[in-house]
Amino acid sequence: MSDERGQAILILVLALGIAATAIVGLRAAQDGIVAGARAQRAGEAAVEAAAQSVADIYAARPAAAKELVRDPRVLETARVAAEELAHENGGRGVEQVRLSCIGDRIEARLVLSGYSHHAGFRAPECSPP
């Protein structure tokens, strides 16, 4: 009987070890998913803020759309807006901010935590005449 009890305890200990390992693995996977979702949300908020800051400037002088996207002051304004919203959403370090006038849109693109994000708005002045 003592042998059987010892084997049962050994099996129970092994089962508990496997269960603990599975729980730790699931927790690590969950943390990774949550961190990825947080980074995605921060990036989306940041690029929307950048695009909105450019849209505000564009509204004041739409005829200058092509010049706006090349203006270092506009780019800096977009970068600052992106940094602020990324920080508020738990993101750190906007790596790049680019503005472009393509087709009939102004696009803002940035990289945050290794992920690329983009947003834009309609700007018919970007289209060639």
C-alpha cells in the first residue's frame, strides 16, 4: 500500500507541476497579447493626432497642401501631437513621422514600438491639376 501511495503522490506532484507550467505559459501569452493591443492602440491614437494636427493647419490654407507636408514646422507639430497621445496611451518613442500629399489625400505615417501606422484626410489640392 505504501508503494501505491508513494506513486499516487508522485503522479499528483507531476500533474501539479505540469498545471503550474501551463498557467505560467498562459499568463505570459496573455501579457504579450495585452501589450500588443496596448501598443496598437497607442500607435493608432498617435497617428490620428498627427493627422489631425496637419488637418488643422491645412484648413487655414488648403491651397498650400503640397508645401505643408514638406514644412519642417508642420512635421514637428505632427510629431509632438503624436508623441503626446502615444504617451497618454502608454506608448513610448515615436520613431518616425512622415507626411505625404498623394492623390487627393494628405497621409501621416509613423512607427511606434516597431509597428507602422497611418491615417489621413481628403485634400483635393494634392491632386495634380
